[in-house]
Amino acid sequence: MSVAPKARAPRNRTLVLEVAEQARYEAALLTLTGPCVAAAVENRTLCQDSLSALDWLPTQSFDLVFADPPYNLNKAFNQQRFNKQPLADYEAWLEGWVSRLPRLLKPTGAVYVCGDWESSAALQSVLARHFILRNRITWEREKGRGASHNWKNCAEDIWWATCTDDYVFNLEAVKLKRQVRAPYLHDDGQPKDWQSAEAGRFRLTAPSNLWTDLTVPFWSMRENTDHPTQKPEKLLAKILLASTLPGAWVLDPFLGSGTTSVVAKKLGRRYLGIEQDRHYCCLAEKRLALAALDPRIQGYEDGCFWERNSRPLRPKSQE
């Protein structure tokens, strides 16, 4: 079912699905009813519940799973709604689909799962039963109003785990380009670990597990949709570049509006997304079609990630 269109400001870039487009993109969707081979679902979107699809997917086929499941909150996702549960019940729900992932991943595979501070303990517990935990990434989600009786909640977690000790991590692919505010020099007067350019002084730094360079999609960004928990393309780019090689196959069992598939396509990876809401599936397909025309990822340029609000501005004609 399509979402009723909202009134938009003239400069609002939020991507919407027109009624006339719905049938065209629906034709590209799949629903599994039995076991399948990789070729049947490669670079496709499955429109169904993850639990009804994961058991049909081919064994040891995926290089990475990125999962952004519903957090343990009362939240509406178009026609679907997730209700908050006791933490033990939420942990049991996580177990129901996380336990299916090891069979799908290659021995060198990895999994990234998103959560908030309240669900983080359940995520750690469930992932530790099936994988080797590597790290917990915390990223700044600077959006929303402040809280009057609590600290403003402006951070989320991403748990990273691997199947074995043999895994991919491409350090050079995910370095962050930061502005240099203390330009130290060698004894001979040459820059020390930084470069001077027309736009200023910059240094490439190793990535940490604290990400403060992300911008949550909003109305003026071309990637923005009306999905209530959409992740930035830049966030997915960091994960895919760090933990996969070109041509790798990425699975997202909670695709939402399609960010994982879109970024995989832009970065030369294969993808498979599973989403039960038909409107979001079609929106993902529209984004994939647009990605073929414009592979840019905001905040990622010249082979590195730019610190937020530090990249020199492009002319309006290039935006």
C-alpha cells in the first residue's frame, strides 16, 4: 500500500514513490517459497518477512550481513508496527533470526547489527552465541529534540562480529580525512603527516569505533526518504569498504528503503535485500535505478571519508 503524499517545500529533495511507479517496481520484486540458488536472488529485493526467507537462501554464500532490525521501541514502519517487549522477549526475537545467519555466511564473513543503548546488551548476548565479537561502534545520530528529564539520546550502536579469525578488514579503504588544526612540522620544515591543499590542511587518520562524521538523512539530501529509521549511505559505505572486497555479496534482512543495496551497487558489490513492506521495497528499487545514474555517496570522495562539514563546497551545478 502506498503512503499518502506529503506537502513538500519547493527545495525538499526527499525521494518519493509516485503512484504510477508502484506497479513498475513491484514487477521486479521476488518472494521465496522454497530453496533457491544464488543466481536467482543475486542483486534482487525479496518482499517478505525475513524469517520466511532466510532458511531458503543458499549456504555459505554471503560475505557480509548488515542488519538494522526494529529496535525494542514502539515504532510504526508504514503499515507495519513493532511494539516494545520485555528485554528477555526481545532477545528471544533476535535469537530467532541471528541464529540463521552463520549458515548463510562464508567462513571469512562478518555481520554488523544496529541497536540502541537499551537493546545493546541483548545484541551482545545473542551475537556472542553464534559469532566472534570484534567491536562495538558508536555513531553520533545528531537529530531530534532534546529531552527535558534525561540526557538527549543522540548515539546508536553497531555490533561487529565475524565467523572466524580469518576475516576482511581494509584499513586503507576507510581512513577519515580530517582538518589539521595544529600543523606540526618536521625539522626540515615539511608537513608532519598532513598535506596542504587549496582547500586547507588535511590529515588521513585511522578509523576508530566512535563515528562523529555522519549526517542523518534529511530533507535537503538526495538520499533522504520518508522511512523513519533510514541510515546514511556514508555509514554503509564505511562498513562495506572495511569488511568486503569488490564483488562481495551483501545481505540485508531488514532492508527498509534500500540503503544497503544502493551502497553495495555504488561500490561494486552484489546485494540481496529482504523487506516485508511492499512500499519500501518499491522505494528501494527506485533508489537502485537512480544509483545506476549517479554513484556518488555524500561524504565519501577521492577514496576517503571526509570529516563532517569539512569538504570544500561544490558549485551548485555539480550537486
